[in-house]
Amino acid sequence: MNLIARLLSLKSLENVDLIHTVRVTQSAFNVLTTLGSEGIFYPATQSSANAEYVILDLEFIRDHQLDFDKPALSEWCRTHLSLSMGRLQPLSYLFVVGTDDA
């Protein structure tokens, strides 16, 4: 079972975009991983040796007091993502691919 299917199996909602995949530069990716550790998960497999991958559990980050810098995450999203904060709000997971490959 692939990772996305496994994550979707945790939720029973229909017609809701629970997972969104974004590509960012390696530099932006490195900054993201300094904002905290709870709520960030590293997939077990990678499809490219030149890319880094993390999954952000946005629901967990929103709903709990964590060692995660939430204001800095909001600023990072505004700076590096094409998604508005309104579009991020209903998402449960953000799959982030960091690479400088063309």
C-alpha cells in the first residue's frame, strides 16, 4: 500500500482534499525542518535520491501544543507555497518535496 493511500485510509471524509503535495527548493525545505519536529514525518521510501520528503500533519500541528513554531510555519507557507492560508485550513496533511532538480 502506498503512503498516500495509507494516510487517506485514516480519514473517512469524502470530497475533501486531505492531502496536498508541494514542491519547494532545497533551501526552503531545510528551513521548514528547523521549525519543529512534532507533526513532521519522514516517509520510509523516496523516489529520487536528489529529493527530500516530509509529511506535515497539519491537523496535529493546529490542534496541539507542540515544539513547533506555528507563526513561523504560517510565514513559511505564505512565502513558499502557492496555496492561500484558507486553502491550507481544511488540509490534514501536506506532503513536501524539497529539491533543486529541474
